[in-house]
Amino acid sequence: MDRLAEFQHATRRLPTPCVASPDQQGTALLTRDHSGNTHRVQRTRTIHEEPPVCSLDASRCLHELRSCTLSSDTAPLGQLDPTSDRAVFRQIADQLRSAIERKQYEEGARLPSEAQLMDHYGVARMTVRNALQLLQVEGLAVAEHGKGVYVRRRPPVRRLASDRFARRHRKAGKAAFLAETEEAGGRPTVDSIKVYEAVPPPEIAAKLRLEEGEPTVVRSRRYLIDGHPVETAVSYIPAGIARGTAIQEPNPGPGGIYARIEEQGHTLARFIEEVSARMPMPEETRALQLTPGVPVFRLIRTAYDLNEQPVEVCDTIMAADSYVLNYELPAH
């Protein structure tokens, strides 16, 4: 068996078959690899080039070849398109994103390391870092210091139905969030509850039709599903309605604050919701444990009684990746 046959036999289990022996004149090592990713192995020389600085033996070439083959971490990835005018780091991000969307990298899975991506694509470290940072900005990945970059785990999703404030929920003794989350199979909890009296911001006071300086009872809280924070909410109820009632208690009782408002003679007739989207404030990022790139919904809801009196305004900040806004609108 000649040296090439011996070397091919020794490397038969590697994914890049050798087609030239390591001691062949003019060749350090040549492999048949469609990716061309044998960056640390000398390529074929012509007889007109200078001889190599040193000659590699078979075991050294085998070690070098193993270090250059693609790992299973990069197996789902393709190659760069040198004819594209799209920036290289964006092409890399595109391929990683596509692999995540195809579930080739599952939630919580570690993405290929910078070194693996550099070797796979033959690019500089900064190019790889820019690609990984783009995925983090998009909210698809999260970096863990000293460990690597991971596919971000998706929080539980709650569908925000248009009938979530139906009276049947209050009659059943459940507030809207608790009723809807349990119906969807989630475990709802509420924490960070604060109750106090304060003059509301001008925007809220205008919706409640309050005189300047007129106080409200303020209820601030955070909602969680399966232990994951998904929204914060601050309710403003005119002090004339809420003062001296269970609304001022941390736990307002069965059916929540809307049940208590109706007990005060204000039967609810309708709600108006205004929904907008933006990037979160720093305190919202902390409260909702948001990763970079995740926006929030701001939903301001005003409750009216049968006399068209506004009886509550709720200012809610929701993690946008935790919600689907599901509305049913009449066609007549």
C-alpha cells in the first residue's frame, strides 16, 4: 500500500477525504472539502513555488485535519455567497437565524462558538461577533458571560382576548388575568403589589375627568405566568370610589377590583383600550427581565360605568414576545 493509500485509510472516518499524501512532492495536504475550510493546512503548491518550511508527517496532518473539519455545532450552517452585496456578518446572522427558525438550534441550545464560526466561514473574529450581536439585538439569542451565546428561551405566550373582562369571570370570583391564564393552562401569580393614594399623571387625570390635584387610589403590581414576568400594571381609581373599600387592600378579594367597583354602584358598561409599542425603559427591562431587542406593548385601558363615568384607568406594560393580541370586532 503506497503512502497516499495508507493516509486515506488512516483518515477514512473523517468527513473530508484526503486526495493527496502528506509527503508528496509539492503538497503538504490536500482534502476534498466543498467548503474549502482547511485554513491551517498547507494547500497544493506548484513545482515553481518555494518548498515548505517544514514537512508534515502523517500523524501531524491527521491532527491538523481533525482541527479543521466542521463540528456538529456548525453542521446546520451553509457557506457565504462571495457574489452577494450583503455584508458578510449579516450573511452569517441570516444562516444562524434560519437554523434557529428551523429548530436546528433549539431554545436554550448553545450556538457555535466564535472560534467555530471563524473556522467555518474563514472570517475574522469581529465579523463573527457582529453576527452574534445582531441576533441578540433581534431577541433571538442571549450571551452568558464566560459560557457563550445561546438561543433565547421563549416565555409563555398569553392570548389577550377581547372578552377577558366579561362579567362571567367576575361572577366566578376571578380577575381577568387569573381567569384567562388558567384557562390557557398557565400558572398565574401576582407580586410587587403596592397600594397608595396619589395625584395621577395629567394623561391619566384627563381620562378620569378629574379636577387638578384630585387624588386617586393607585394599585401597582406585576403579573407572572409560570414564574416568568410578563406585564406590569398600574391602576388609578378615583379616591371617591375606592377609598375605604377592599380596593385599598393588597388582595381586593374575589373578582378583583372590577368586582369591588361594581359593588360601589358602578356597573361596568364598556372599556376602551389604546395599544402602542416601543422599546422598554431601563426599569421596565429589569421588572420584566427582558433580553436585548425585545419591545413592549403599552396598553392603556379606561373602564366606564353605565352612566359613561370613567371609573378606572389601567396603564399596562407588556413584554411583546409574551402576548398575542386577539380581538374580535363586529362587522355591523
